Amino acid sequence: MAGEQIQEIQEISLTLVPVAHISKQSAVLVRETIELEKPQLIGLELCRERLEGIAKKGPRTMDLGMMLMHPTSAVLFVAQQLLGKWWNIKPGTEMIEALRAAGDTQTPVALLDKPVRAISRDIERIPLREKFGLVFSGGFNQFPKKTTLRELMKPENLNVLLAKLKQDFPVSYDVFVESRNKYMFRKLLFHKPKSAVVVVGAAHIPGLMELANESKEKINVKVVG
């Protein structure tokens, strides 16, 4: 509008917390980082629907209608639940811990991720050859069989996996990683925080760092863990 002035962000202190969504160590790291940084805002890789899902007591479920409309999403949902059971941790525990820390410190929370239904629609545009390729990919075979989740999250290993995903499955990479990075970064800037702790899956860290470095805003970024 004419005459309307847009307030520019002068400087942002951004702390990125890379997590694995089925890792107990990630939940501890989230709590420690929030208490140490005392941010003005806590950003989470969640949307409203996923927040409601992880807040429910008992096992998480997926709406039957969504399962029928987006079968690939249903398969991925079930896989995450099985992994969580294998590692003896409820998927989303690190997000629950972030919410608890936000309540304890009275810090506002921003839900940054795309709505789950939008992500599900994006997943359905992935070519069938990529969907089968993701299931049967040997991307993890280059690491020893006893490689731990924590070791896979190390930047040097994570970058190898992301590079392989981008090269072999470009549409999948855009759906799961790149498009969501851009969406979350835009939402973060919308809130205009002076300082923020952002809790996201480790795969989003390189992209968010790149967006922050390329931004016209002055953003000081650090990654913990």
C-alpha cells in the first residue's frame, strides 16, 4: 500500500538445532540449547496438524481419508512409527521437549513447516521410478552396517547422503528438503525475531544455512550439536 512502511529486520541471531526425529539425544540437545540461548522465538519443523498429532497421548494415527488419497505419505508415516518403536522413542519427542522448554521459559513458538496435507500432495508428484528408487536405494550402503544414527547426522556423512538424494532423486529432494527449507525460512523472517532457536531435522540444516547466508537480512548463524 502507498505510504505503508515495511519494518526491516536489522539483525537476527539464529541458532539451528539439528535433530533426528527418533533420537533421545536430540531431545536433550533441544532443551539445553533453549535454556542457554534464551531466544526471542523458538521455531519448530511442525505445522498445526503435526503439532496436534504429537501432542496426543497413545500411538499416533493417520486419517484414513488421507491414507487413501496419499498412499506414499501413509507408507512413510508407518515407517517412522516403526523406527521410533525400534529405537524406543516416540517420533516427535524432541519437538515435545522444545514445547516444554518454551513453556518453562515463556518463549513464543512459531510453527514453520508446510501443512502436512500440502507435503502429502507434493509427495504424490514424485515420479514412480523415484518412489521405488527411494525404497530400494543403496545410499546407506556406503557406511558401515553398525553406523549409529548420531554418526549419520555428522555434517560430512549427512552431506554425502543429501548430495546422493539430490543427484539420484531430484524431485524427491525438492519435495522433502529444498522446498520446505524455503518455506520455513520465509515463515521465520515473517516473525521478525531478533534471536531465534530453530529446531529442524538435520537434513534441513545445510539448506537453511545457505538461505541465511544469501539473505539480504543480516543473519548471524550458528549450528549446535
